[in-house]
Amino acid sequence: MKTLDAIALTLLIVGGLNWLLVGLFEFDLVATIAGGPTTIFAKVIYVIVGLCAIYCLKFFPLITRRVEDKY
């Protein structure tokens, strides 16, 4: 499970950095790598990153727990 968590978090960070590039420079790295934003490959990447974001929602209870609850 730790491996899946790490993969999901890494892809979520990559997606966030891509949106940073889009917001600051109007440069979509995923679209550039995939050959355009409407290619099947780009859409698959966008869907995978979105699924990783949904999966990473499970981290909220872990990071909002109080110290007393950990023991």
C-alpha cells in the first residue's frame, strides 16, 4: 500500500506542477509530451492524475489527526 500511496502522491504533485506551468506561463507540459491536449495519451494522463487526486483524499484524516490520537 505504501508503494501505491507514493505513486499516487508523486503523480498528483506532477499534475500540480503542470497546472503551475499552465497558470504562470500558459505551458502545458503534459500536452507537449503527449502531442497535444486532445490526444488519447494526454487524456489518459489527465485521467490518471485525477484518479490519483481522488485517491489522495484518504490522506486528510492522517494529516489532521491530533498527536494524542496517534498513541
